[in-house]
Amino acid sequence: MHEAVLADHPDLSAHDLCMSGPPAMIDSARHRFVDAGLPEDRLYYDSFEYAPDVLAQILAGRAGIRWRG
């Protein structure tokens, strides 16, 4: 994702940027965008993180298993 943004906008100094995704993607893209001139205070993001017990409960429910965490 960040490669496509940087290909179209190599200088991000005059932009605001919003992104969301898994923690590894956010971390990688954040560094690349700041290196391309994006001020850190103009970067907004939402990192998708799941608690293991919540994920286990969702998967158990989909499998028809009653979860007792």
C-alpha cells in the first residue's frame, strides 16, 4: 500500500495521511511516509489488533462451540 502512495506522491510534506491495518504494516508505512517528508503530527492511523481470547471466542462461535474463556 505505502509503495503505491509513494509512487504517486514522493513528497508528502504538504499532505495529511490516514491509514489502518495490522501493526507491522502501520509501522513499516509510518517510517517510509515520514522519510518522504510527512510531518508525524499529520499522520493518523488505526492499528488492527485482536486479543487472543476474543479471536478464540469468535472462531469458537463460528464453529458452533460454546466458549467458556
